[in-house]
Amino acid sequence: SDLSDRERDRAASELDAAATAAAKWRDRADASEAAALAADASRRADAAKTRRALEEQNHQLGAARGVVEAERAERHRAELTLGAEVNALRDALAAATRDGREQLADAAAARESLRRGGGALRGAPG
């Protein structure tokens, strides 16, 4: 009966030791799982932060692109306006040149007519 009590005590002690070891392993597993969950949450938070930063940069790039496009359109409008003004001035100069040539030709013809017709006007050169 003594031997059996000792064996029972030893078995109970081994059972307690096994239970303690199992509890430690359970605690370690829980801690490991908690660390993995925390690391995953941290990665998700970092990814969200990076995504927000990229979205903000994308928004800023879009705004800058809009400004560049508006400036390009304004420059194009100015080029069209200046081109139209240059064309109008060129046309006006060409018309003035034609008118001047016609007037010069008319004056030369009138002078030649006066010369042929016999005499110059008084006070007129030539």
C-alpha cells in the first residue's frame, strides 16, 4: 500500500509537471499568436499609411497636371490670338502696300500725261 501511495504521488507529481509544461506551451503559443496578430496589424497599418500617402501624392500630381494643362491651353489660345493679329497686320500691310503702289502708279501716270500734254504745272517739280 505504501508503494502504491508513492507511485501515486510520483504519478501525480509527473501529471502536475506535465500540466505545468502544457500550460507553458499554451502560454507560449498564445503569446506567439498574439505577436503574429500584432505584427499583421502593424503591417496593415503601415500599408494603409502608405496607401494614404500615395493617394495624396496622386491627388497632388493630378492637380499639378491640371494646372499644366490649363497653362498649355492658355498658351495655345494666346498663340492663336497672336497668330490672328499677325495675319491681320500682314493683310493690312499688304493692302496698304498695294494702295501705295497704285497711288504711286497713278501719280507717275498723271505726271507722264502732263509731260506729254505739254508743260508742267506751275510750281510743280519736274
